Amino acid sequence: MISSDPRYPQLKHLNEKKQAFNAYKTQKLKEEKEEQRMRAKKAKEDLEEFLMTTDKMTSSTRYYRCQEIFGDLDVWKNVSDTERRDIYDDCVFNLAKREKEEAKSRKKRNMRQLAAILDSMVAIEHRTTWQEAQQMLLDNPNFTDDASLLGMDKEDALIVFEDHIRELEKEEEEEKEREKKRVKRQQRKNRDNFGMLLDELHEQGKLTSMSLWVELYPIISADLRFSAMLGQPGSTPLDLFKFYVEDLKSRFHDERKIIKEILKEKGFDVEVSTTFEEFATVVCEDRRSATLDAGNVKLTYNALLEKAEARERERQKEESRRLRKLESSFRSLLRDTDVDYHTVWEDVREKLADHEAFRAVGIESERLRIFKEYQHETEEACSHHHSRSKKSKKNKKQKKRSRSRSGGSESDSDRGHSRSGKKRRHRSRSESESSDSEHKRKNKRKKNKKRRGGSRSPTVS
């Protein structure tokens, strides 16, 4: 066969012929292997494409089930079992991924479509329940004609419905807020109009910082701007009236400065006895008083009068404390000079005259009053002590007479009586001393009360 080929004689040597034959055989084998590889590759590609496109194959289909369904097909038999299993695993993975993406896309599409249908249903409001909405959807052809929507996951549908209800609730809240703002604007307008009414009354001189609601109520209540304020929340007409009066009173501090400047220039001081007429006359003589509010003039007068009264009270307190201190020093001087209830004022006066405590009490009548009070207290203390002493002596005499009458029948009894008599005399003296000390303490408390009371405080010239 080869020898008949015209190219054969060209190979003169046998070795060359063998070499050419072996090269041909090697090349042919290589081509056959490549062809076989390509057929196997195409068979695998065909199987993979078949498994990915057939509607009988899903990501959950088992291998043995594929063997039962596709075992008689050439596309299945053209691939070895090992390679078929590898291709099956790859297809299951890819199918699962594709199904997941398709499910996600379908879910988005269904949720978007359902949201659009719910938006178009005006019968659904923010108070509609899910049960009511389901019945409305079943009556809507846009929903029932869509097979994908009918097979939609119930949880996804509920999520879309809840989002739609939240949106409706938000719109409802926004509408309420708009209405609330509109009402507030109207209420603010009513308050502004009522404020204009108060401005008019102030310009007419009917409303001042001293005005009372009860006085102006008949005038205010007859105006429609007052009626528009009734029933609305917030500040009432009475509140606005009070605020207006307070605003007028807020000018008090500035106007008080002007009034004080006028008084300072006039050299006028407000005292406790100053009347408002006197005060107003002095203020009104100045041309700057034309801009002053009459109520603030009255308030300024009251404030200055209160300060004058406070100064007077403080002065009286200081004077009372000073006089009590002087009286206490003078009493100490009398005590140190051994003055008692027998002492005559004229006799002791010269002795006291050189002392500072005596000169500090500038009025002679006050010195004499303190002297007599001190004598009276000393006399009471002495008489109380003397009465106690007389009672004690009388008891002693009675005890002596009793002992003399009893004779001396028994010496032991006499000694017992003597001891008991001594005890009684000792107890009597203790009671007397205790009573005297208690009396002194009472007198001391009386003196302190008189000093604190200051009911008869002396006036120093």
C-alpha cells in the first residue's frame, strides 16, 4: 500500500522509511487523543448545559433521581460516572445560586407590585387591619390576575402592608401637625388682636400699671377681640392683661431712676410722714414727669416709703439696744456702789456722777427711774429673805420650848431628840438658803426680761 505511493521511492534508505512511518504513527495517535478529548469535553459541556436548562432539574434533585430520569439519554451516557458526578455537583451549586437570585428578584418584584396596588386602594387607611386589607386585595383584579402575587410569601406581604400603614400613619400625623399649626396661628392671631385692644386702652389712658382687671372688665368684655380669645388653650385674656400690666410695671425701674433724679435735684427726701400728695407735687413740677406712668409714680412712692419705714424701724431697734446697754451699765454701777432700798438718791448721786455709766444716761429722770427700780428689786429680794429668816427663828423657839416641857425623862430619848432637832435645824437652814437662791434667780430673770422688753426705754437727749 505504501510502496505504491509516488513519495515512497524518494526515501532510498530503510531507516528513513522507518523514521517517517514512526513519525506518522505518533502524529496520528496524538490527533486521535485530541479528538477523543474534544469529544469528551463537548459531551461534558452538553450534559452541563442540559442539566442547567431542563425543567426537570432543580438544586434539590438528588443524583440517583437524575440517573433514573436521564439514564437512557445519550447526553447522560456519553459522560463517565465520575465526571457526571462532578458535573452534577457544579450544576446543583449553580442552580441553587440562580434560584436564590431569582427568588430574591421575584420577592422584590412582588413587594413592589403589592405596594403599588395598596397605594392605589383609597379605601385602605391608617386604621385598616391586615385581615380587612386581605379581603380588599382579593376583590382587586390587579392582585388576583397576577399569579406571582398570589403565590407571594405571606410574611413578605405583611411587611409590605405594615410599611404602607406606617406611611399612612406618618401622613396622618403630618396632617394633624399641619392642622395643629393652623390652629396655633389662629390662636396667636387672636392673642395679637387682644394685645392691640390693650394698646388702645393704654393709649386712651384707661389702662395703667396700677389698673385692675375688675375695673376694666366691662369695657374689655364688650369687644369681639375678647370673645375670640374665649375657649382657646394657653394664655387667657386675664393672663394677657396681667402680662401687659407687668410690662408697664417693668418700666418702673427706669422711671424710678428719673423720679430719684428729680427728688435729688429738688433736695426732697421721703420720710415716714410724707404723703403721696406731697411726693406727687414735687415730682410733677419737673417737665420730665410728663412721660412717667401714674401707676409707676405711685409704686415709686410706696417703695421709697417702705425704705423710710425700714430705716425708722432699724433706728428704733438700734436705739433700744443702746439704751438697754446703758441701763445695764448703770445698774451694774448701782450694784457696785452697794445701793440698797434705804439709800437716798441725793446722797449717792455725787458719788455716781464721776462714772462714765452715770454720764451715759443723759436724762436725769431716766437715772432716777432706773435707781428706783433697782431699789424696788433690792427691797423685794431683802423682804423675801427676811421673811424666810423669821420663820426659821420661830421654828427654833418652838422646838426649844418643846424640849424644855418634855423635861428629861430619859437621857437616851433626849439625845435622840437633840440629834433630830439638829437635823431639822440643818434642813430648815438648807431650805431657807435654797429658797433665797431660787428667789435671787427669779429676780435675775425678771431683770433680764425687763432689759429685753424695753417697755420703758429711756430717750437720750
